[in-house]
Amino acid sequence: MAGIQRRTVLAAVGGTVAAGGAVGSGLMGSGTAHAAQSAAVPAPAKAHSGPHEAKVRSLLARMTVEEKLGQLQQLPWSYNTGPGGAETKDVEDAARKGRLGSVLSIFGARSSNALQRIAVEESRLGIPLLFGLDVIHGFWTTFPIPLAQAASFDPEVSKRDGEVSAKEARSNGVHWTFAPMMDVTHEPRWGRIAESCGEDPHLTSAFAAAKVHGYQGKNAGELDAKDRLAACAKHFVAYGGAEGGRDYNTVDVSESRLRNFYLPPFKAALDAGVATVMASFNTIGGVPAHGNTHTLTEILKGEWGFDGMVVSDWTGVQELIAHGFAEDGADAARLTLNAGVDMEMTSTNLVAHGKQLLKSGRIKADRLDEAVSRILRLKFALGLFAHPYVEESAEITEPSKQARAAARETGARSMVLLKNEDDTLPLSASASSIAVVGPFGDSSDLLGTWVMPAAQEKFPSVKVLDAVRKAAPGAKVRYARGVDAEGKDLSGIPEAVAAAKAADVTVVVVGEPPAISGEAAARSDISLPGAQEKLIAAVAETGKPFVVVLVNGRPLTIGGWLEQAPAVLEAWHPGVEAGNAIADVLFGAVNPGGKLPATFPRSAGQIPVYYNHENTGRPYDPDNKYTSKYLDLPHGPQFAFGFGLSYTTFEVGEPRLSGSRIAAGALRKGDTVEVAVPVTNTGERAGDEVVQLYVHDRAASIAQPVRRLAGFRRVGLAAGKSRTVRFRLGAADLGFWSNDPHGEFRIEPGAIDVYVGNSSQAEAKVTLTIG
Ligand code: NOJ
């Protein structure tokens, strides 16, 4: 049986490649190539037997082809005109005719109910619409950006963000969020690293699962609750591998890299019950993700048995033409449906050409029914047939006190202390004078990327300046901007210098405006923009103590100014409570315990630089020119993955294994090895340490990363206290995926080095033998 499936899959891969190539070269009539591909698409996962199946079947039986195709369509709403407005007329007409399955970017109980009423009360079958929105790190209550949340090394914070967001958004008529994003990336130039959890698959997987639980609840069947949202695992897949970090760019990865780096978080999200998946904009080895049978149907729906719905990204189906993969809109519709996309966002190729494609046999009725069923199933699961409207009187219109407190706590928990010479931090709340300088010191634009304009307008972030004034009520606090975030004008620097000279200590708040991180915001130079480094240098010249607070959406290159700054706090874009969260850490109400979820390079020319790289045949050796390095840079990153300081000190002791040998067969059966790691707070105040565990398979049939994260735990310890953290290593941690396209997981005999410590440069080590 397995053998037969395998051969079918192989044929499908061949078909896909041949189709793309033939269309491009004009060697084969597109009809032939198309027929070959659609015939080869493997059958979808087993017949569904969920709780809503009978209702789905009976509804499907009553639907016309037009109505079925209509369910596959998602159209964007216009914020500007709202219900009944000229710009929304097309959407309303489509809803009335039953030619629409979903709408994105609509929110507000009244607006969403008005549109829903058209679908439910005026269309022939009354099928409710599904409303989706990018609720990425908050609806009204903006939490820190996802990259910051990952820096907390505490997935619970993302769960909480998910819960708060779901409650606020669902009360506003939103059913579905296009989150969490789980694209592992080695590219700090890529603006979307801000939306990601950084460079590690294990860390990203933990956060992906937690966020899904936050939005959807932990148990299947909770989606119809008033405070739940359907989640969307995106972007499927390998989007984070965009060449050069330029958004939407080409990706070419081996099967092993695909499976070891990019796929694990999606699998974790599936295991957590994620309802939907979004295809990514990139190609994967020349095949666009939106037309990729291997990733969407063979792996996602076949191997993993995903029974939820796959949505395209915004015009991702149409873009198959620009990719040079589809000849025209009809071809794009055919390729995407046959590859496994169930719903088309924004572009309209499936509704426009579906009927003709069916007639000519280029898409199959079964596949159409299957896509529609996936969408209807979700609508039933969300309870939309029973309760299509939201209670207008229950709409949440502002962040609650508790939600703000959660955002503030998350903000502080996400910060990473990069440097703290001579205990410059924490600042004393009884300082008599403090200067706050820099373009972000008096800014309320610290929410980060992906924030609704309405949230930005109504609930901007708390300013650092205001929070410092509150935290040090006795101090004279003076503000000087110094320089703009991006300009070259230096005329404000003397005023900032004067403020610094007159103060006991200066807080320099510099970074990136949120608009230069996120989607379509790649940068080739990732240093502080504009003249901000000059401001730091001028403050340093005063010889007075100062602290640099970074507010940014990506790892930055920190040039010479790192030497000059006595203390540096990475605060990221911390969300609505930004200023308060920063002040909590600056004044020591919170002892920072975050760690970097992505490497900070020394210069853009060093990218990609990441901790989980392969060794090469000539690893770095300072005494041998002919080894892998740059001539003009010190070796290694500026700050390593997993690095972060505290106001106290910790000692992570030697790891102990429950057994030094385990058989591969035992691992396959589910056996594990325990690694016990002692950790002690050796300083004088309470604090958090993130105990990290890395593994390295010394010799394998595919070269392995020099180390990879296999466990982490953030623990709080009072001064002088110790505890033992216990990890369990199993098959998933000790094996790896090969290059076999059908998914071959190998556990090979040999030595595995297990490192523990408080960064990816941890040195304490023990060796486990798989034998
Ligand atoms: C494009 C982005 O890639 C995706 O992440 C987002 O969900 C959609 N646009 C919808 O806004």
C-alpha cells in the first residue's frame, strides 16, 4: 500500500516539474502538461469523519458550481467606505449572489454584521461569510512584535497575546486571524523577520504551538466560543529563505533543509490544531509555493493529514503568471487548485475560470468539492451557521486594564540586555536628573509592524519620556531629540549633548521606525538609520554615563558605538505599553531575562550568520588562512543566538544524562534520555535565566549543524538559589530528515554532543551515544 502511494507521489512530482518547464519553453502544449499534472495529483487524505460532516455533505449537495467556486473566493474589504459604500459594493454583490466565501480586513460588530446579513439573508443558500484579519500581535492591545516575544524564550507570552487578541477581535466580528507567522529565517535584512520567531526551528515551533493555543484554545471544538479565533500557519513554506533577504525573492532549498529548518514549526502548529494554512509568495526550487503539489498536497495534506483549509496569500494565485509558472489566469487557477490551495485571496481566477476548467477536465469536481468542504467545515466549526452575527453591545472597543498589564509584562519580559558595564543599569529611581534623547524618546510609534491604523490612532504606544518621568518622580527629566530617525540633519545634536551634560545619566532611545521593518521592508544596510550613530557618539563624548535603548524590528549591526556605550538594552518594538515596559527594565522593577532569537551580525556583509550552521570542511582557524572566514572581520557574530545578560549572574553547571547510551530502536519506540542541568543564581538579586540545551551529531550521513537547540527553559531564581532543570531528548531531537522527498527521518548510530548553558555558545558538554 505504502509502495503504491509512493509511486503516485513520485509521478506527481515529475508531472509538476514537467508542466512548469514545458510551459516556459513552449515545447509541450499547455493542455498536455496540464492534463498530466491534474491526473497525477495524489488523492486527498482519507474521507473526513468530523462532527460537521453530515451537514457539510448535505449543503454541498445543494450547491451549484458557481456557489461552490464562490466559497473559494476571498475579497478584501475597504476600510474607507464601509457598508453600503461605493468601494464595498462589489463585495456586497458577490455576497448576495453566493459568489463569496470570505472577506478580509473587515472588523467592527456593526460593519461585519451588516455584510453578514447580506450573505445569510439574501443569498440563495444563506451560507455565512468567514471574516479574516491580520491580527498579528494584537487587535486593540498591541503586544510586542513576534520577534520580541520569541526573545522572551517563554511561549506562554504568545499564548496570552493570542488569548487577548482573540477575545478583542472576535467581539468585533473577526473569525480568523492570519497568524501566527512561523517562517524560520537567517536573514536580518528581511523585514519580515519582525513577524517571525527568528532563526531557530525548535524555538519557533514552541511559539507557533503556543500562539495557536492562545487563539483557538487547547482543545478541538472551542472555535465557536465568543473569545476564539481560527489561526493560520503561514507562510507555507520556506519564505524566510528569500535570497538576499529581499522580500518575495526566490528560495531554493534541499529537501533536508526544507524538512529540518522550515517545516517543523508548521508541523508543530498542526499538532496544536491550527485550522488553516497560508501559502507563501516564494518559489521553492523553481516551483511557486502557490502551485507546489509537493509541499501543499504531498506533505501538508498527505503526509501530515492536514484537514483544514489552505488559503492563498494576497494575489498569490495571480502571481503564478509573473513567476513564469502559469500562462494566464485560467492556468493559474488550475495549477493552484490542483496543487492544494483551497481559497483565493483577492485575485479572482478560480471564480472566473473554474467552470471552464471543470468542463475541460483540467480541474476535477472532486477536488473542487474537497476544497469547498474544507471551507464549510471551518464555518461550521466556528459556529457561523448557528450564530452568524456578533452581539453589537458586547463589542470590545478598547484594551482592558488586564490586557494592558499583559502587554506591559510581555514587553519587559522580551527585552534583552546586551551590555551592562559597571552596573550602569538599573538606573536609580532617585536620580536627581535624567536626560532622554533620541528620535524615539518622545515617540508613540513603537507598536511595530502590522498594526491596524485604527489601533495606531486610538491606542498608540506609551512614550519612554512619559514613563521615565513616572518611574523617577523626583528627577528633573529633560528631553532633546538630537536627530531624526532617518534624516541626515545634525543640528539638534548640541541640544542633546547639553541635556546629557546636565544630567546624572542619559537614556538614548534609537532604532528603526516600524515602517522600515515588516512586509516589503527589506534593508541592505541594517545599521541604525540616519544619523543616530552620530548622536550616540556625541553623547559618549560627554564622558557621562548613558544607556542606549534600541527599538527595532530586526537584528541590527552595531558598529563602533558598542564600545562607547556603557549599557545597551534591546527593547524591540514593544507595543502599546512600550514606554512603561522599557522603564520597568531600566529602573530594575523587572530584571531582564530575554535572549536573542536571532544572531546579530557584525556587518551586513557577514549575512547569513547563524548559530545552527554546518561546520564546512575547513572550519575557522585563526592560524590558518585557508579556513572559512572573512579577512576583514573578527570571526563569529556580534551577539550570538540565545545571548542575553541580567542584572544578576547565573551559573549553569555540568549536564548529567540518565544514561550515556540509547539504542536507535528504543528512540524510535518513544524512549528518551533525561538531561539534568543545575542552575544557580550567583548574584545578589532575583532574576531569570534561560537554560538552553543544544545537540550536535558528530558524524552523520548528512552534515549536521554545529549545534541545534533541542530544549530551553526560562526559570526565575531568587539570589543565591539553585535548581535543577530537566530536559528529555527523544527521537525528534536526535534524528534528522534526509533528502528523500517522501520524508525519511533518520536516527543514526554514533556520538551526540549535548551542550548546556545560557547561550548558543554554551560550553558545558556531555556525550550521548546512540548505539
Ligand atoms: C500579505 C502577507 O504576506 C500576509 O502575511 C497577509 O496575511 C496578507 N497579505 C493579508 O493581509
